[in-house]
Amino acid sequence: MKYRLIDGQLNPPAEPEAIDRLSKSLGFSLPRSYIEFLKVHNGGEGFIGENYIILWRAEELTDFNREYEVTTYAPGIFLFASDGGGEGYGFDREDAAMPIVHIPFIGMEWQYAETVARDLPELFARLAEINE
């Protein structure tokens, strides 16, 4: 899949070593579509349709999840992006398929997590469709 931002920029590929370090440090496997994304784009920032997104770099993921205290407030979610405002996107590790959820940073609790896509290509497609 070719990932596109309307306004903004996707980064060059993540270094293979960064992906390996990330995978080894997590203790779980990230979804294949996300690993494939990192091999082409190590994050990026901009608009998909009218929706803003900041896709974090592989090197930032562990720190951002720790800083947002995800394991305390929403264990089982692993964040990988933000909407640039008060909400994040993450993988639901409680589900074997690891769908993508949208969750607020303030008041981060499972009850507020909303499943928005089954994988990264679908997230891009859905965000592009919203408000069209």
C-alpha cells in the first residue's frame, strides 16, 4: 500500500536496527502492516483527508508509551500515533488481530478506546474518507 498525506511529510524508512531493537524490547509482536510501514516510512506528520496525524518514529514509541503511562491507564494498548490534539492511536493487544483504537490522552481508560480500523492501511483509508 502506498501511504499518502495530503499536507505534510512521511519520513524515510526506519533503520532495520531500530525496528529490531523495538521488536525485541516490547515483548510482543507488532502487526505486520505496521512493521511494513516502518520499513518504508519511519513515522511522519500531516493530514490524511481533513484529519491530522503524527505517526511516531520507531525510536520514539517506547518512550512515548512510557511518558503517557499507557500500561497504568490503558494496559493492553500500545500507542503509535497522535491526532496532534488530545487523542492517540494505538494497537489493542488484548485482541489477537491487534486492531487500531483511538483513545483520549486525558482520562485514558479502556472504556474510552474506540476501535477505528483493523490495520494501518484501513486507518489511512478511513481517515481519508471522513468529512469527504
